[in-house]
Amino acid sequence: MTVDALPSPVRPSSGARLAVYPGSFDPIHNGHVDIILRGARLFDRIVVAVSRNAEKAPLFSVEERIELMREVFRDQPNVEVEAFDGLLVDYARHKHASVIVRGLRAVSDFEFEFQMALMNRRLSPEIETVFMMPAERYTYTSSRLVKEVFSLGGVVNGLVPEAVEGRLREKRSGGQA
Ligand code: ADP
């Protein structure tokens, strides 16, 4: 065949196939949960990696987001949650991950995701980005919209895990949402 030679994929010594799913998850919503559960079926382990670089004025601290996600996935032993900073590919390499998972909601996500995936490939050719689509009912869900709807008194039931809804209510009664 006449395709370019590809670098060998990264594998931890155990041989397990590990994927990293990065994002800000402020807060996690059911679109994220859908992608994580799909990833957990495809890969031996999936690490949900909360970026410390991302937002300037988050609603939930990185530690709160991690705590919430660990609660949501407490019955999924192959889903791990942790924070990372710096370059995603450096973090993925450090974890011995062979795959970066990203979710695609709509065509509007594509351009940004395409640029990121190709830049990450340039930085680290041995790591592949895999795109996954959520169930149709989550294609319009985003953390930004969830926060906005909730802060204006709208119902977010069914869009976020129950634990998140509870924490949003606590924030609101504390005057923060
Ligand atoms: P959000 O855009 O909701 O703030 P993040 O920036 O934390 O979420 O996104 C992390 C990853 O999750 C990205 O790959 C993003 O495209 C994906 N994602 C976000 N919302 C959804 C959704 N509703 N369905 C599928 N993937 C999603």
C-alpha cells in the first residue's frame, strides 16, 4: 500500500487502551455523560480530564466539577476523573493515552474541533482524536446554556445529572446562580 507510515499508537505497559476526554465541564451535562458512556464501552479506560486553563469566571471550581463527576460515575470503574493543565497532548502522553475523545453536537462544532485535532496531531502524531456523536436529544445541550436557563429560572431536569441539578440549586440559594 502507498499510504504514509503511521507512528505506533501509545499503549501503557498493561496493553490497555486508554482514552482522554478533555473539556471544561462547568458543569457536566447529559451530552457529556452520553459521550463518556459511549467511550467507556469502546476503550478499556476513559479519563475525563478537566482543564484548569479554560474559563476565567467558572460557576464551579475545578475541584467541585471533579467531585460532581466522580459522584456521577461512581458505578463505572473504567471512568476516571482528574484535572490537567498545560498542553493536552503532553497530558495524554503522560497518561499513555492513545486516543483523545471529543463530542460533536452539530456542524457548528466541526471547524474548531477540526483545527484542534489537526494541531494536536501535529504536536503528537501517535495520538488519534476520535469524534463521537451523542444521542439526538442532547445535541443542543451545552454547559453555557444549562447555566443560563437555570439562572433565569428554567427547568434543567433531564439535561443534567441529578447531582448537578442539586448543586445548581445550592449555588442559587447561596446567591451564586
Ligand atoms: P460545553 O461546550 O458544554 O461547555 P465542554 O467545553 O466542556 O462543554 O466540552 C467538552 C467536550 O464535550 C467537547 O468535545 C464538546 O464538543 C463536547 N460536548 C459538549 N456538549 C456536548 C453535547 N451536548 N453532546 C456531545 N458532545 C458535547
